[in-house]
Amino acid sequence: EDLNSGPLSKLSLLIRERQQLRKTYSEQWQQLQQELQDECDYTREADMCRRFYEHVAHMEPDGLCFEVPRVVDSVSTTRVLTAEFLRGRPLTQAAHMDQTTRDKIAHAIMELSLRELFDWHLMQTDPNWTNFLYHHERQSIQLIDFGATRDYSSDFIALWLKLLRAAVSGDRAQCE
């Protein structure tokens, strides 16, 4: 067997794959470092909290409102973020709610997600459902923890929307 087409080509492939994995790992490590840094930047998180507070102030999908805690600037620092306490229950407990309530919550969260991306170009990206609270008496969804919030450029959103439309229409070529 020719060494160039047999063992050496396989070894060459393994080396190239290893280099690609190392590059991918390095990029992922840098992304992780940035996300951890953002999560611990309480000045940034306070700003994101304020921005969300303004954005959701007039949203009332299906009769539910959204609430975001107010930042208490007088006792917040770069190392401590203080905000008003919200008394809702984590959405992880939604399975125990009636179907109508669960449907209203799901509709409201979907509307919130679409507005975050397409209207505000700003999204809370921490997929932890305990960062979303439901307050039955107030008929509100309460949002907390804005450390993982991301801004997106108009160009990124346009490309993302183009990809979404291609996926919905089944245009595989446009999805690649």
C-alpha cells in the first residue's frame, strides 16, 4: 500500500482535525472568558436591567405584564448589584399551573423573545428558567439576572432573519 494514500494520509487528516479542534477550543475558551467577565460586571448588568425595564414597561401580551426590578444605585457598586426584590415564583414551577395560565405565559415569553431580537436587538441569553418569575396576583412575568444580556448589530439580526426565513421555507441552500 502506498504510504501517501494509506497511513500517512490518515495521520495527516488526524493532525489537521486536531489543529481545527485546538482552534475551535481556543475560540470557545475566549467566548467563555468574555461571558464570565460580563456576568461579574455589575455596572454592565445594572445598565442592562435599566434598559429592559424601559423596554418592557408597556408590554402586555395576553393581559400579562412584564416587570423588571429597579436598580438601587445608592447601594450598588462594581462588586455589588442591589435591585428591588420581586416575589414571583420561578417558571420552573409552571407545570403545576392550569393550562390557560401556561398558554398565556408561553405566548408572552415568545413575544418577549421576538421583541428582544427584532425590535431591541438585545437579548437576555441565560437559559435558566429561574430567571423568569410568574406573579399570579399581579398577572406578571418578572425578569431577573441580566448579566448574560447581549447586544446584536442590525447586520447580525438581518442575517439571522434571512436564515430563519430560509429555514421556514425549507430552502436548504440559503441555510448553508
